[in-house]
Amino acid sequence: MVLLATGLFSRTLRRRLISGTLASALVAALVIGGTAGIALGVTAGGALLVWAGREVVRSNSAFDRARRRMHDARYWPRERSPNEENEWDLYERDRVTGTWSGCRVWFGLSTAGATAIAQIANWPSELSLELRRDPGDATTGDEAFDRLVHISCDDAFWRPTLTSEVRARVLSIVSNWNARVLSGQLVFELGPAEVDQLERVLDTAAELAAATRTAPADAAQAVLDLIPAEPIPSVRWGHYRWIVETGWNVPLTLRAAASDEDTQIAAWARAQLGPEVNVFR
């Protein structure tokens, strides 16, 4: 009570303590009844009060640290539906937007924890990624990536974008957090125990944004240029075959594939070129 009176608790803490914690103690007392019920209710309420206070202090601290690191930080208003216009939002002011290591970000606290969003400037809006819920066919040829990540878009968008570095960063993100990419935005949904990782989440998002290349005008040419740096043979083979299927400079693509260090890829390309393998040189 002294802390509340002196204002050392944050505005969000006061709101959260009011919402539900004391009500839980009251319910316990009413259900059991008598002195025992009151004692149990008070004890449970006190424990919940202490727990809620600690959790809120942690989340407020993480929020304030992240806000201080932002450039041009300002309030991020929440869009409300017509049915919510007159409702009181406990976390209305705990929302901010600004720039984080050159990346546009938004984040805010909620009853579920926190939401963090980062704009990946060079990411094709058509390319959506999310954690794979069910087994599916391999897409990229990167077994570890395909096992966890589901891609929604045409090959011309993901092949120039999902380089080995970008795939590794995406895989690390979805392995550690509930995250997805939609319309060029990386969206994190953090649980209450993860809110103190907010700065790390935003650093990771900014690193992904920095690793993403500008969308090329000629996807096939861009993919062919990326193949020498691709370490996984199955990914390279998929790239070669896709370029050939598009009809883009097939002789040039097959000659590059015929020189690939993977013997299976090289044999496939030489078979496509036929006995006149030198005719295109």
C-alpha cells in the first residue's frame, strides 16, 4: 500500500492488480466459506498479488528498455472495431512505434504478453512464412527449413529471397518464438514469460531485415547468380531445374549446372546438354 501510495508502481501494474487478482481471492472465500475460506482466499490473493507484481515489473522494465533504444519513438494507437469503441483497454498506452537499427518496428503489451512487428523493407509482400503445423512436401530443398517453415507464394518470389543466410535466420526465429511473416512484416507473439526478450527479438528482426536482398527485376538471373553461394546441393538443384522450366537462358543455366561440384547435378545437366556440350560455349 505504501508503494501504491507513493506511486512507485507503474500505471500498468496498478491496472493489472485490479484486474482479476483480488477477484480470485474473493471467489475462493465465497466457495469454501467460513474462516477457512477467508484465510485461504486472503493467502491465495496475496500470493497472486506478489506474482502479478513481479511479472508486471518485468514486462514494464522490458518495455521501457526497448522504448529507450528506439529512434523517434512515439505512441502507436490500436485500431478498434465499432464494438470496442467504448471499452477500456488496460494496455492502451503501452504501445510504441519507431525505428530499431534502421528497421521500422511496432510493439505493445497485452493481457497475453506482447506483440512485436518489424517491417522487412526488401521482403516481397507476396512471400508469407509461418511455422509448419503439418508435414508437407519439401519446398526449398533445405530439409531443416522445410521441416519447420511453410511457404506461401510462387517460386519467383521465394527463390531470390530465401538465401542460405536468410533461411538460417528465419529458422532460428521460428524455432525460438511464435513468429510469422505476412505482407513483408515479421510478427512476433510473445507470451508473458517472453516479454523480457523484447530487445533480443527486435535485434533479431533487424538482422533479418539487413540480410534480405532487394527484390530483383529478373528473378531467374538473380537465382542463377545466387547458386554458387548456396551450400546445400538439393537447394541448388531445385534452383537449376526451376530456371530451366521457366525457359530463361537454358544453355547458360545447364552449363553452370554441368560444372556444379555435386555429381548428380552435373550428370543431370550434361544429359540435358547432350553430346554437343561445347556448342554453347
